[in-house]
Amino acid sequence: MKKKKFTKEERVRYDALLKQMRRYEKEGVEITLSGKRRSPKEIASACAVREHGCYMGDYIWDEKGTLSEIRYDKIGREADGEKKRS
């Protein structure tokens, strides 16, 4: 499978998200995409391209106020299994 090239806008989003995801990973924050653990590259790519819907991050804090997890889940109609109408 050939990788899709990023547009300039997607590349800017991807680079910023990847930097952020790597920092969180280094700090021990668990990061998931649609309920599955994924690499920072996979998450940044999915969120930057928005080819299969948009993702929203849910930041989970522990009782000490430390970020412990980020859950990226698909939002919008396509998240509910409803296809986008043209």
C-alpha cells in the first residue's frame, strides 16, 4: 500500500501533532486511537489527514492532576457508522 502524500496544511498539522505525541509518550502518557494503542506516527497521521473523519482528544488526568492518558476518538456522523452524504 502506497502512502498518501500530505498537503502543506496536513504536513504542518502532522509535524505539530507528532512532536506533541512523542513528548507525551516520553512522559509515559498512554495514547489510544479509537480504543487501540497506536504509535505517535499513526495517531498524528490519522488526525492530520482527516481522510476517514475527525478525531477529538479526551485528556484523562489522575488523582494527582497528572496527565495519564489521551484517547482520540472519531467524532461526527461517520463515528456513528452513518456515511457522509454528498
